[in-house]
Amino acid sequence: METTRLETPQASVASWNQTEILAEADKCVACGLCLPYCPTYRLTLSEADSPRGRIAMISGVMKQHIPMNERFTLHIDRCLTCRACEYVCPSKVSYGKLVDQARVKILNASVKKADVPYKIRSWLERQWIDKPWRFDTLRPFVKLFQQLGLQRLLLRLPFLNGTSFRLLLSKLPPIRYPFQHWQSFYPAVGKQRGEVGLFLGCIARLIDVETHLSTIAVLNQLGYSVHVPQQQTCCGALYQHRGESAHSGNLLAQNQQTFKDLNLTALITTASGCGAHLVENNGFSIPVMDINQFLAEQDFSQIKFNPLAKRVAVHHPCTLRHVLRGSQFPSKILAYIPEIELKELANQDQCCGAAGTYFLDQPGIAEALLTHKIQDVLAINADYLATSNIGCAFHIASQLNEQQAGIEVLHPVTLLARQMSIQ
Ligand code: SF4
Ligand code: SF4
């Protein structure tokens, strides 16, 4: 269990100074062991798109040996922050932190902040991502929009071709549970074993209600009461990976404030992207745990599961594998279901290309990586794909649906809840 305990809520997403950045970059001995694992290097075969190349460029820019120009920014922007490199690095370079710090420097030096599209996007994000409870109100309207066929209609409009808006629209899954609103407290069934908090995230609150409901249902059955406070906000990962570390820290502080006075055994995350960010920047006074890990440590002996004679492909999101180091847990909990056939995807170290907003910002690379991932999924001939991160789920599902593959993409906890007959 990864924990950090600080009693006072505070923003803990810190910026590094030049000396700290250079010290981290200097840990790289340029061995190149990470190169075969880097998705962007595998696609472009360019040293500048490899971890080693990026670290050398960051060091060069910090020492002012090379300029912080558009070329440098391009190669840093192309990094998925998947951290496959960090996972295999023998020198233990904290690559993820390093590239985030490079992005802070780029953003601070950039004129991008004055661009109108940047300002509009930034404003929209602050209105919705920072206030995710608004998605609960939006959900019925999005459902209506889909039922009236407006999503399909907009996707046919030629003037939207090539825009981020069209890309986002093409990935939007059918909305389920349009009228779901969250109670602040869901009591345990039977004798209470403990109380936990549920972190809802931002986008997941709009499109992944079933995962949250399943999590509450399974936890309640196991004897845990679940707190879902309204004022929780986005985890801040999206901002952190774009160089807005100060704003990311503000969101973290708001979340700490929201959960701090509850008597919680753990704060549960269902999206490994959020979980990884909260664990790494943990200023909570309680352990933050991914739901797969939390459930893997529970006693299921009193729970009866209905058999499921289906094949389930298990996907490891980068954040679950490379940051939380918990890729063993989804299969462990799914194995409770009798007759289930679990198959691990090939190439689990390779990112699917979703990576936060990467699929919008670098659509060419994102789609190329998705194509590879879809090949690995189809090779299994599965009925379900179980994945533990909302970004990966809707990125992969959009392509599987387009190909009419007949594979349902869901969170492991959803399958567990369905087979417990409690939904
Ligand atoms: S594996 Fe580590 S030390 Fe080796 S090149 Fe990659 S980042 Fe540098
Ligand atoms: S984080 Fe991923 S994309 Fe970025 S350098 Fe490392 S392996 Fe390559």
C-alpha cells in the first residue's frame, strides 16, 4: 500500500529549479535500454523521440547549449508520459517528473498562453474539468443529443473534419445512467468493516457511471460504507502533464480539503490515471488505493459469484503498470468469477495512445498506437476487454465499436459486480 501522510491539506505538485532538473537528467547514463520500450521511438525511430534523446535535449536546454525552440517542444509534446522507459531504467531516472518539469519550463517561456484557442480551451476546462459535478447535470442532455442522432449528424459535417472537436465527438460513448446523481454516503450491507471515500474524477463522471456504481455496490457488499463528497474535483493530472503544475496543485489541495475530515480507511480510485497522480502527489492523510488493489486484499469467501463462461482480454493501462505497479490485480479479482477465461494482451508495455488529452493533441501517433492495440485485442477473440482506466477504455472502445468487433469494454469491477448479481 503506497501512502504518504500529511495532516494539513496543501498543494504538493512542486516545480523543480534548474539544478534539480539537471541532477535528475544527469542520472541517465545513456545506456539505451529504454529505447525498445518507448512507443514513440518504435514509431519514428528518431533519437529525438526516445527517452534518452529527450533527456539529453532537456539537459541541453537547461544548460542553454540548445535553444528552447519549436523542435524541442515538438519532441517533448510527442512524449505520451506513459513511463514505459522509467519502468525499465536501471539508473532509476524519474523520467515522468523530468518531462513534466520540462513542460512547466516550456509553458512559462511560451507565447502559447496568449493564443485565443489556448485561452478558450483553458476556460472550458476550468468551467467543466475543475467543476465535474456539472457533468451530472449535463449527462441527460448529452443522452438526448445522442438519441436524436445529432452526434452522428455532426460527425458527417465536412467542415469539422480534422478538428479536435470532431475527434472528441467520435470518441464519445453512448451515455448510460443519464439521471444518476451521487449521494454523499452509501452504507455498508450488514456489519460495517470500514469506511472508504470514492474518487469520481472528471470525465469519468460523465461517461463512466457504471464503474462508479459497481464500485460502490461491491464495496457495500464487502461491508464498506462509501463516502462520495460533492465538492471533490479533477485529480489535476491533465494539467500537470501540460506544464500547469501550480493549477494542478490547487486541485489537489481542494481534494485534500474535501476528504480530510472523513474517517476513511482508504480513498479509492477507479481510473488508474487519476490514481497514479494522487498516489504520487499524495498529501492526503489517508492511503490512496486503486480499486483493483483494494479488492485484491479483501476476503471474498462470503460472496457468491455467478459463473461466466466467456473470454476476457485483460489490458494494463500504463498508469496501472508503470506507476502504480499494480497490473497483477485486475486478473486476480476477475479470477473469483467461476468459468471465466482470462487472457492477457500481448505488448502490455505499449501505450494505446489515449494518454490524457494526447489523443487530441497528437492524433497521428495516437491513432497509430491504437491500431496496434486493436490488433492485440482482436487476436484474443474475446467477449470482453477489461481495462482500469477511463481514457484507455473510451479510446479503445471507439475503435472496436467502429469495427463492430462485438467486444464490450468495461472496468474489471463492473464485471465483478454484474456476476455478484447486485446491480
Ligand atoms: S534506460 Fe535510463 S539510463 Fe538508460 S538511456 Fe534510458 S533513461 Fe537513460
Ligand atoms: S514516457 Fe513513454 S513516450 Fe515518453 S519517452 Fe518514456 S517510453 Fe517514450
